[in-house]
Amino acid sequence: MRDAARMAGGSQKLMDQRARGKLTARERVELLLDEGSFEEFDMLKLGRGGHLGREREYLGDGVITGHGMIDGREVFLYSQDFTVVGGSLGEAHSEKICKIMDQAVRVGAPFIGLNDSGGARIQEGVDALAAYGQIFNRNVMASGVVPQISCIMGPCAGGAVYSPSMTDFTFMVDKSSFMFVTGPNVVKTVIHKDISFEELGGAHSHATKSGVAHFIVPNDILCLREVRRLINYLPSNNRLKPPILDLRDPLDRTDPALDYLVPTSPNQPYDMRILINSILDGAEFLEVHAHFARNLIVGFGRLGGETIGLVANQPAVLAGVLDNNASVKGARFVRFCDAFNIPLICLVDVPGFMPGPEQEHGGIIRHGAKLLYAFIEATVPRITVIVRKAYGGAYIVMNSKHIGSDVNYAWPTAEIAVLGPRGAAEVIYRKEIETASDPAAALLEKEEVYRTTFANPFLAAKRGYIDDVIFPSETRKRLIRSLQFLEGKESTRPTRKHGNIPL
């Protein structure tokens, strides 16, 4: 019986799976987990059978479930088998998944789903729909309790997309995976538009446009490797802290090159990743949502061996401005870090929120409030470094002292003000500029006066809004020292069921 279960849909279908450039369900499990660590549950479980169109029964009912180790740490997982009735989800299939989700929460271990399914098993009718509901319910109950990771390694359509979308991180394999609620045929019938599977719900579309995919990888093997890499940054559950990993990077290391990172011209861009790679242990950074809302960078790294969540404006893309997508991207990441005891480091160079009717009508007020809400709600250690621009409401939103940040540093190049120097000069000195013999020269002069007088970190430091103005080269060691003294931070909140974040 075990041999029959391992053969899944048969040798020909296993060969077809490999011919499509995909690993089989069992190969995926073996590659993801430490060698020899997998313990399988319900290998011999059968569906109820007797449904219309079911010619035979398959042991395991099209999904492999169980638990194993990733670098010696326990994880629970399922791997859908496309060779068995297209990996479709029926009642027994769902019961197997629900059992290991319950176990993951019970013992406090991460949960990983390897999705490769044609969707609900139509032959089982409403039972298949009920089965999805059971999984969705568990996704929500496990949220913020144990990390949940989804890998889309084939089709994922209809109601099936909602389970991955409620997990913490979603990986998609380029060219061989897709996600959509309604497929190209339905789109053509309803709105009379021809569109391909890839264009409608491919990995590239979800990684760059919708933001559904946090990571896009070229093949199954690299996908599983990246999942192992992600797990190493995360705690097993919300009661633990992330694992410490010593990369032998000196805690007091300085980088004199950072003193020259920010250009002398305030409008000249630079790459924030230079700063990120400089300060993190071993220059190792796992970026999340790397292809979506690229004007904001979020991801995981280590400082002094401790996992940190990093949120940084990217001046090289749209000048680092906050827009709708960047606000939602940042808010979701901040909330994940807060749920799993991961300290937050914020690197700020933000000229403000993106102006224009497209952003306003798209809900920039509502979406910007999500990021603001997420930072204020977070009780983990929060540290901010203002690198250059921090203007207007965006200064407040990006983890300022006024919304509860624990430690706020600024570089000497920081510009903190209600408006940028040009906009402020145009308002404050409007009459003088209009009556000047050379208005353009007068504007430049007043702009410089405003920058020198107001747009510098020392005024904020005098008010206590900045804890210290630091040399850029010392950023790493100051951050590590701050994390050390914040390790025992405790924060109380009013008793409530939950807040009402502006979703």
C-alpha cells in the first residue's frame, strides 16, 4: 500500500510532471527538509469515494502531509500532488491539511504549503467547498501564532487562492505557476478580453503589479532553497525570539565610505541598498516584495547576530516617495515583525507622499494610515535613522519619535521639515520672490536660507525629537548597541478585542 501511495498518479503522470520542468510532490518535500527528517501522516488515507466521475481511489488523496526539520528546527507541511486528479482538493485532502495545521499551532512550529492544484474537486460538490472553508478558518486562527508560508508551484485558481493570500509569505515559481480567482476563459466570456494565463495571473504579474507574490523564483529547486533561507530568520512561534546566528562580523565595525554616501545635491539619487549592505551582518539581506513598490525596501537581516526587520525608503526609485502600494507593503511587513518579536529598523529618506489625483482617488489617505497604524501598534523595539529627507506627514509616518519609536538617530545630512525647502520658500517668501528683479535667483536664495535655518537635524535634536546626530560611518555599531539595551523592552496596551485598522 505504501508503494502504491508513492506511485501517486502513476509512472506516466510522474514523468509528465517532470517533463513540465516541475518536481514531483515527494521530491519537493525531500529537497525542502533536512535529509531523512520527514515523518508522513495519513499516507494511506482515502477519500469517501462513490462520487460521480471518480473512476478509482488514490491512497493519500492527492496530498502529502507531515512534519520534518529545516536546519534542525521542526516544521509542518503539505505538498499537493498534481499527478493525482490534478491535485484537486476534496474532503479527505482537506482533512489531511487541517490535521497538520492544527498540529503546527499546537506545538508552535512553522507551517509550509506547497501548492500545485487544479482547485476544488468538482466531483465532490459542496463537500469540496466546505473543505476549503475549514482550511481558511485555520489560516486565520494560526495567523500571528506560527509563521505560515505558501509556495505556488503550479496552478492555484478560484477559491484556492485565498489560503495562500492569508499566509505570511507567498513564493511563486516563474513560468510554471499562476494564481487567479477567475481564469482567462471566464474573463473572455464576461468582459470579452483575450488574456493569457501568464499575463492574468503569472508569477511576474503578481510580483510586480498585484503584490500577491512576495518572492519570485525561476524554478522549484531555488524556491525550496529560499524557503529554507527565510525560515532561518524567523522564530518558530510568537512566544519565541528569532534564532541568533553569529556571522563573525565585528559589532563595532565602521564604514568610512558611508560618510560620502549622500550626494551634495538634494535632488541627486543614491541606492539605499549600499547603506543596508554596509550595516548588516555579512552584508546578508533577504528582501521581501523586491519587485513590488520598489520605492520602499523591506526585508530581513541581522545585526549582532539578531534578526531584524528593515524598512527603508529607496531614493533611487521615485525619490523614495510613499505611495499607495509602498504604504500597504510596509504596513503588512511591520505587522508581521511585530507579531513575531522581530525588532524594526527604519532608514528614512522620504520627500513625502506621492501627489496627484490618481493616488488620492486610489486611497492614499487610507493606505498611508495603514502604515501609520502598523508602526504605532508595534510593541517590538523600534529604531529610526534619518539619512536625508524627512518631510511633512511622511516624516511622522516613517517611525518618528512622535508615534512611539524608541530611538531616533539622524545623519548630519538629514533634512527634517514640514515642507521641502523649495515648497516652503515659495509659501513663506512668496511676495518677496514675486517682487524681486530676478525671481528665480530670489527663490534659490530663500530656498537655501530655509534649508540652513530649518531643514537640518539639529533643530529637531534641540527639541528632543532626535536622540543623537551620528556620523554615518558609526551607524552599524550605534544600531547594535541600541538593540542590546532594548532587548528587555516591555509595552502595555489598553485591553481590547482588537483595533480597527483602516483596511
